[in-house]
Amino acid sequence: MEQKSLMKRIAAARNHLVLFTILILAATAAAQDWIRTGTGLGVEKIRLAASDFKPATQDPKNTDLLKTFNDTLFNDLDNAGIFDLVSKSFYPLQVPGQPTELKAADWSASPAPNASMLAFGNLGVAADKVTVQGWLYDVKSTSTSPQVLGKQYNDNATAEAVRVIAHKFADEIIFRLGGGIPGIAESKIYFVSKRSGNKEIWAMDYDSANQHAVTHLGTISLSPRISPDGSRLAFSANNKTGWDVTMYSFDLNRIVSFPHFGGMNFSPSWSPDGAKLALSSSRNGYPNIFVIDASGGNPRRLTSGQGPDISPIWNRKTGAQIAFVSGRTGLPQIYTMEADGTNVQRLTDQGYAVSPNWAPNGQFLTFSWMRKYGPGEPGSNDLYLMDIASKQWVQLTHDAGRNDSPCWSPDGRHIVFQSHRTGTDQIFSMLADGTNVKQLTFSGDNSQPDWSWK
């Protein structure tokens, strides 16, 4: 009898464990669904085929430029996160270069390629000029007008120009099939790199191409933040007067004068209208959050404690709130406040939380959080996403080295961040639900990425 009773208790415990596991898995799945819905990733993916464009002329430059164009277009559409992109291994042998060559039944055939939409076209070089014609067709449509999109582009016959054309055409497709949200193929990422010997500000295309130095100051530059209109870059640099906010003009392609603020000044952040900057400054002793005009005038202190208060970031949708990091209770935690400094709210409740960044929809914050902090405590700096209204959060990275400095893409579907998972600090991107992680930098130490507003 005792043995039977023991077996029943073991069975009951096992059932409780199974039920607990199911509930945990269900909660995790629900959290992922919540993120995917909130970031616009929850809609059913369109099955899209993107055939290689065909040569329209006999110019010898066609071969290299076509490869550049086709690779860039396919990569852009694959990175979008909203398509079920058909593998090219399933494509028909004959691909169209213009609508008169299209046989829709070949592309909509099930089980493969079973595409709903097809992007196709041609590229031709003549007299060192390139012309690209591209179309998007609904290949399952029974309508007499299956064309969704038709575009023509003309530019110089260079690889960089062709990359830009591919980005533009990809963004047109993403805009039409992605709910009217502009694509990110033409966006830029700014970051700190030490590959030249000093920490300078660098820039690259969103897909890691065209990496180049922006500054050549020969000192330490940190925390780049691009203005909403893309014309200016604010960052903190250790200049002759100490740690100051420094301003780079892309219109003039040089550093421009900016007022010395006093004290140590870090982490400038633009308001959505580009009229103001928030920053952390020790001009009054302890680092506190200040707001100044974009010209550097009219400073106004928003926090006044012995924090320190650092890393301010504006709500990119409303401009009415600022998130920041404060050590006012000990270890750094994430807080929010109104843009005038009122209604301070603490969001994280334990551990060590830094680097908040606000989603374009104003609903989410992402940040780096070591939830268990202290000697002998397990855990690492991972990225988390929190719904501001409910304070519900979900973990995006899982014990893959130190992960920090997350920043949202302008479409709200991607996040760029730094990670030490390879043994050095490098820049990575991922979809906003933590999937589709891609490494963007490989040379030197690279950190603190900032994604352009558009």
C-alpha cells in the first residue's frame, strides 16, 4: 500500500511538472506573440519570389552590376522579416525580364514555388549609365491587372549606384506589401569603432555594407546619435575642454562648433522634432539629466538627485517622455519621466539595467538587463523588451555573451545591438522578437550602434 501511495505521489508530481512546463512554454509563446503583434510582425507572411533580373543590353559591365543588384535586392527582402521568401532553388528555369515574358502559372504552381507575389525585371548599361526596370506582380491574381508595382531607375553605372537602386526598389515592395510602413533598406547605422586605433564614430548601411569612419579626432568618441532629419550627428568626445557634446554636420562634412556646457557631458539624445537634446551632465556636481536646445542654449535640469542619472532617450513617437538610467537606489535601473521632469516611474525592479531605447511606436522599451547581479550570481547582460503601460517584459537574447546598447530600426521591426558573444564587441541585428540574428561587423571592437530615424 505504501509503495502504491508513493507511486501515486510521484505520478502526481510528474503531472504537476508537466503542467508547469506547458504553462511556461505557453507563457513564452504568448509573450512572443505579443511582441510580434506590437512590432508589426504578427501578420501572416506573404510568400514572395524575387527572380534574378535579366540583362537588357550587351555591355560587359552588366554581369558584375547584375550580381550586385540581385544579391542586394534578395538580401533586403529577406531581411525585412515580413516575407516568406521563396528559395531560388525552386524557381522555374525561365525567368521573366519584362511583363510580356511572365508566365504566372509557373510561379504560383503548388507545392513549389507556390509564390503569391513575384518581383522581376531587367538591368542594362549604355554609355556608362544604368537603367533598371522592376515590377511586382500578384501571380495568383485572376484579375486582368495583376501588376502591383512598376518602377524605372536611372543612374551612373557603378556598383554603389546599383546598390542604392536595389534598396529603393526593395523599399517600394516592402511599403506596398508591409502595411504601408516604409522599409529600412536605405537607412544607416552609426557606431563607435576602435579599428583605426582610437574610438571614432563610424557609419554603415543597414546591411553592414559601406563601413567608413565619420570622425578622425584621434581621441575617444562615444554615444553617437543621428538627428531625425539625418543632417547632424551628436556624440560625446573627450576634447580639450573635457567630455563635451560634439556636433558633426553632414551638410558640411565636418565638426561644427557647439557650446561648452561645463562638467562632464555624455549620451546626447535628440527629441523627435529635432529641436532639443537631452543629455547627462555633471555641470552641477552629480550627473543629472538636462534638456537643451539643438543649438546648445537654454539648459534646463530635469533631475536633481545624487543619482547618477545617465543615458536619456526620448519617446520617439510622442516626444512627451524620456527614459533614463539612474543609480539613485543603488544599482542602475531604468526609469521614465515626462519631458519636463515630472511623473518619474521606475520600470525595472532588480539586478542591473542600462541602455534604454524607445521603439518608434512609443509602446516598447528595449534595454540591457542583468537580472541576477552580484558575486556568484548566474546570468549575463541580455536584451529585454518591456511594454511601458503594463511593465510586461520578455527576454530577447539568452546567455550569448554581454549584450548591450540596443537601438530600434525606423520600421520598428528590427533591433541593432552590440554583443561580446564572439570574444570581441561587435554589432549585430535581429528582428524585434529576438529571431534572425545577423552579425554586421567583424574587424576591431565595435559598439554603441544608433539606427537612423528613416
